Amino acid sequence: MSPRIKTKYPGVYYRTAQRIGGSGSEKVFYIVFKRDGRTIEEKVGRQFKDDMTAAKANIIRGDRIEGKRKSRKELRMEEEARRAETLGAMWEAFKEAKRDNRSIRTDINRWNAYLDKEFASKPASELITLDIDRLRRNLTKKGLAPATVWQALALLKRIVRFGVKRGLCRQLDSSKLHFEMPKVNNIKTEDLTTDQLKKLLKAIEDDPNRHTANMMMLVLYTGMRRGELFRLQWKHIDFQRGFIRLVAPKGGKDQSIPLNDAARKLLKAHERTGSPYVFPGLNGGPRKDVKSAVARIKKNAQLPKGFRPFHGLRHVYASTLASSGKVDMYTLQKLLTHKNPQMTQRYAHLRDDALAKAAEVASEAFGDMKNEGERKVIKMEGHKGEF
């Protein structure tokens, strides 16, 4: 290390060092001062690389003595903390934590397509409502569907919440950050005509893959979701008490639904393979997909292209119960394991129709009696004066 060389400014000196980015040497300036009884020595910059001079170093020394300027080390630590708090860094932590989730691949695609360029380098603490509004407008201008825009904003919101929960950034001020989500009509129900349902049931019955066929029939009998069927184990079925325990994904809450006679008979006759799973996948582990068998059944039943068999049969189950007029909305909500009643309301009109038809029974019965009475009165009036 080269020796110190004093300048005309007290507490400012330099050493010579190899020039960075060029040939020869350059001056590296330092300052020395006292604070709280301690002698502090700091490097303030290089002659060429940082455009530093003795005069500039002296100004920095004065600011440091008066507490008006932070040291290079403090500024570097703040910058490192700032980079750690960026949404890009939080996204990387989020992606790692969620790597086993089935939806992470979709999240990665959404981040890369809609969020990375605009938000990767932005500190979460600087995120404000205007940023969210701008993102929503830009994605909408690109012609993306409201549901797609909603999902992009929802992912950004989840990343921020994850960062706060994991201590990667401080709690954000809700008065400065609000996620206004686009209006989305995501209520999609697959209706089948009586003829279509008959064809589907025939295709299910004839299909050689009995595990897939039984899964689809179990949806029709119980309204279970595809993921719940994939996670279903024999230990979750209580044949004695008549219940099926629906195991929720990690972090969720398990629920139970009744085991009706049709579902009981199906499961009793279902082949057991030695796997703990009722519908096992590769090597007896949890099932991941049933695309090929379901596509074959759908094709053989000549169903519309947009029809989703598992969701569609769940809808048939719900519609049948609602239209019977025997099941109230609260009970239907519990059977479908909906988290809130709004999700069940799509079937309310079916129950209302059934109740209206039931009310007509009374109208017709008593109306007939009234009409019969009126006919008798008219007949008696026709004989007036004969007695």
C-alpha cells in the first residue's frame, strides 16, 4: 500500500493506486475526522473513476462531521437492502417457496409476460396505487381478457403479501397502495342436455380405464373436485359412519361430505391396488393427471370442445340438487364445500324455479276446487224458481 500524502485540506489525504479502467495510476482520497470521541477514517472516492478531488473530499468531510451525509459503507448497505427489497428479489423467494405448487409454472409465465420488465427492479416500498392502475390499463390496452388482467394483478398482490409475511419488506401503507381489480364474470357452468348427459354416461361406462371412469362417476354422485379425487386415500373414507374426508392442499382446511349409497357402492366395488390412494398415479403415488382418458371419453360422448368433464359433472350434481327443490342453498353450499354463499348463488335460480313449480301445485289444486264450486253455483242458479 502506498504511503499517505497530505493535501492542503486538514483531514484529507490520498494514496496512489493502479487506475481502474485505464493505464497508469490515480489518487484515492480519504478523510479523517472525530465523532463522539472516536477517530473515523473513510475512503471517499477515486480521482478518475469517481471524479474525486481534494476539494470535493473536504466538502464530504464537512458534511460527515455535521451528520449531513452517510458513509460509503452505509450507502452501500442501504443499496444492498434496497435491492433485497425489490419485487424481483421477492419474486425469486416466492418462486422458491412455491416450487412444489402445481400452479407455479403458470405464475412463472405470468411474471415473465406481464410483471418482470416493469417491476423486477422496483422496491416494494415504492409501489403505489398509480403503478397498479398503470399496469391494469396497459394490459387492458393490449387486448388481454379481464380475467387475464385480474390474474396478473393478483400475482403481484400475492408476491407483496408474501414479502411482508416473510419479513422481506415492511408492511406497506394501505392508503398509498390499493389493488383495484378489473370486473370479471368468471361464473362458468357447463350445462348438458339430457341427451348429452346420456351419451357421456355411456362413454364413461364403456371406457376401459375404470379408474378414470369411476372418478368421473364419483364427481356426479358427490360433487367432488378433481384435485380432491387425486388426493383421496382409502383412510379418508369412513364407510361405517358414512363420510368422505376431503383433504385440502397445504395450508387449507380439511372438510367432510356425506357418503351416499351410490358413492358407497362404487367405492366398495372399486379395485384396490395396494396403494393408499383410491385413484393412484405412477408407482402408486398421488395422481397428477388424467388427460388422455378424459379426452377419449369426451370425444366418444361427442361433447362440445369447451366442456370440462370434471367441472361439468360437478355442475350437473349441483344443478340436480338445486332444481329438486328439496335442498336449500345453505345445505348445497356445504355439500359443494364452497367457502362463501356467493359461489353457490349461481344455482339459486334453479331452486327458485323448482319452488315456483311446487307452488303451482297448490294453485292448480285449489283452483280446480274453486272452479268446481263455481260450476255448481251456476248449475243451481239455472234451476232458480223451480222449488
